[in-house]
Amino acid sequence: MEYLLQFYAIYGSVINFIGINALLALSLNVTLSAGMLSLGNAAFAAVGGYTAGILSVHFNLPYAASLAGGTCAAGLVGLVIGLPVLRLRGVFLAMATLAFGEVVRLAAVNLDITGGAEGLTGIPNVTTTWMIYLVLAGAAYFIAVLRRSRLGWGLVSMREDETAAASLGIPITYYKVVAFVIGAMLAGLAGGLYAHLNYLITPRDYSFFVAVDLLIYNIVGGTGVWYGPILGAAMLTALPEVLRGLGVTAGPIRMGINGLILLLVILFLPNGLASLFERRRSSAVRAEAE
């Protein structure tokens, strides 16, 4: 027990960030499962984080109410943005959502209520590790159930062939908006948790690089199963700390390391790290059948 307490004292912050990054990765996985390449989830996290922080700092709302407010605000913004933007596809959708992220960042820099470039300070530090992982477990269960639902199968059908899905009676626009809003709300919830974990939030916390990281988490972990984004987020979030333990300072070259890992996964594990577990499960099933 004493060893575990010492371990947490040293690596507690890394454990917390793994949970929050995994939740953010799951939020993007919802839209990726429908074949929508959105790079706006970092911006939705900013909307949720700033809203939750403002509600706590300026309006003295309880923690739960602030989180709920941030989550709902991100979902509402996702609905407003999603209705016009989801008419686009592929790289055009990615660029439009990336532009939305830049608008949110500039708004955070220039508005007084957000604290400007210095960020919003004085946020109560009330998020705990068990809260983060309780929310992550709930989100993972929700995604797993969603994948087996009518909506989940509809999203997969849209990803494979949108025209064929429409011919089968799947409401394409409705499903897209629902998936977009769900992803936005999960990202907003992660932003609220982060805001109440870190005392302050700044525009730099939700930059372009964060949006790219979320995409890399999904590709490295695997988008085909619910736990793939969690694997990718856990590995790449913990990697700098592991390298530091080996005497290597990963800060200046972190993006390069992530890029190399991404390249290796694309070349040798196109379905991500999760495919290793799926292969083992398939082998076990075949062995039992024999």
C-alpha cells in the first residue's frame, strides 16, 4: 500500500492526464466511426472547460453544476456548428472544424471573461483521479453500447458507403448531427474536468497540436473498437514520462516521436494497437471451435 501511495505521489499527474486524454480521444472516436474527420474536439473541450471554469469562478456554482453547464455548452455549440459544417466531407470538413478551433482560441485570447492570453485563474481544484476514471468508465461503456445500437450500425454504414446507407433509409444528416453533438459533449466534459484539475486554463491548452494529438491517439490505438482510443491515449501520454525515466528528455522531440510511432502503426498495424488484442481473441475463439 505504501508503495502504491509513493507511486501515485510521483506519477499522479500523469495518471490524471491519461484519463482526460483518453476521454478526449473517445469524443473524437464517435465522429470518426461515422467517417467524419473532425478536428474541432479540442475547441469543444475549450468551450466546456472555459464555461465550467467561468461558472465556478464568476458565478460560484457547485462543481457538478459547472461540469454540467460546460458539457451542455459544448453540446449546444456542437449543434450550432454541426448543422452547416456537416454538409462538408473529408478534408473540407477537417479544415472547417480546424478553423472553428482557431476562432475559439482567438475568442479565449481576446475576451476579458476568459482571462485573455494569461488564462482563467482561480478555478477550484476539485477534480480527483477517481472522478476522472469514473467518468471515463461511463463514457467507454456508453460508446461500447452505442456501437451495438441502431445508431452505431448506422454510423458504420455511413462510413463505409453513405449513398448505400441513405438508400437503406438511414437518416444521414440526423445521424451525423447526433454523433457530432455526442462527441462535442464528451469533449466539453473532459474540458471541465481538466479546468477543475489544473487551477487554470489558457488558450494554449486547446491549440492545434491538441487536435492533432487526439487524431493520433485514435489512429495508434485503433478506431474499430471502443478501447482503441484509450490504448492510444494511455501509451502516448505516458511515453514522455517513460523516456524521462530512461534519461531522455522528450519535450523538444515529442511530436517527432509521436509521428514515428504513427508511421510504424500505419505500416505494420493498420488497425491500431487494438488489433493485437482482436487477433488474440480470434485465435482463442478458433482454438475453442477446434
